Amino acid sequence: MPARISVPTLLSTLRTRQATSPALTWYGPNSERIELSGKVLDNWVAKTSNLLVDELDAEPGIRLLLDLPVHWKTLVWALAAWQTGCTVILGNPSEATAAPDIAVTASQAALDAADGMVVAVDLGALALRWSGDLPAAAVDYAAEVRSYADTYTGGDVAEEGYTALHSSLGAGTNLTYGQLAEATDGGAAQTLLIPASEDLPAVLAASLRTWAAGGSVVLAAAEVEITERLIAAEKITAQLEA
């Protein structure tokens, strides 16, 4: 594969070359296990991308605050934001170059305090709607996303110089779309275990590299004990180290 792979190209590869093999597996609290093949992962990203464009008017340059913990739905949202050309903001939005246009959150407090366009994401495995109090102006991701198409036909593509990621987490990270494509280089066709305690920018980067190389990602929530049985069951070949 080429060293530089854009997110739309990466998703196309997941949909075709890894259609039936695991691309993303989530181990959550209460014995929760969710496995997404490459095709199913692309379907989730496509549905989310269509929601972004059709309901939230996303386009290249739109600033999207991703206020979610390390979780499989967080990876879906990041991929959808990049597929539609958004700038993903992680961490304190006041430290970004401009205020976000869209906020995506799993926090009831953030929903209650929001004064702009906001999306409520319930992280429950079987959630069909937001489990808390939904403000009138908020979009309920779980209730809305399934109605959107499984394929994304595409809109305007972000130019390489557009900002893809602005993070104030840790040491801080800023990536253009050109740099995001370069970040897919250097991965291996492995099954990579990523504890959810890892830094979100590092999780995103490691996942992109792994998928670009034809590998699979296994995310494990902080409550999940990493046992030899889990490692053997998922055929783990590497683990992301802090």
C-alpha cells in the first residue's frame, strides 16, 4: 500500500479488503464485546457521515468538538468527521483556534450547558436513544443514526492544508489533512490491543496505522482485565504502550 492514505481511501479498503474480517473489537464494562468487520465499521462511519452532512450541515472546515472517551463510537465519529472534512477538536475547546461549530458529547453536564449545535452520544451497547434528559436543540445520535444510508457518496473533500486535528490533550497535537494521511504510514498487519486508558490522540493514530496496514484493533475499557485468555481469544500480536 502507498505510504499516504486518506481516510476515504482507508474506509474503502476496510469495506472491500477486510469486509468480513474483524477491523474493530470493543471490550466494555459488564462483559460487553462488540466486533465490527471492515464493512460494518465502514457502514457505521457512512451513517454518521450522512448524519453530519444532512442534519448538521458539515463541510470541510467545520470544527467538531469530540467530547467522548476512548470507545468504539469515538473512533467512528473521528473517521466520519475526517471523511466529511471537519476539524476534530480534542480537549478544552477554549484552547482551539476557534470555537467549535458542533459538539459531540456523552456528558449530561455538557449537554445541559451547550448553547450551540450539540449531539448526544449514549455509549451503551444496546442504546436506542439518549438515556438522560435531552435538551430540545440536541440531536440524539442513537435514535437518529440508524435511519441514514449505509454508504457515503461523498461531498467536498478537505484540502491537504486544512486542519484535521487540534488537540490540547497531553503535549498537544495539530495535524493537517496532508499530515493525517502521512500518519497512516508505518503500521503493521497485526491485531493491536489498545487499553482505553491510553491517550485519545495516540489511540486514533495507532488505529489509523493499523487499519492502513490491513490489521485489526481491539479496544478494552478501563474496567476490563487484560487476561491471557482475552489475548489468546483475540489473537493479539501487539499492544499499544504509553
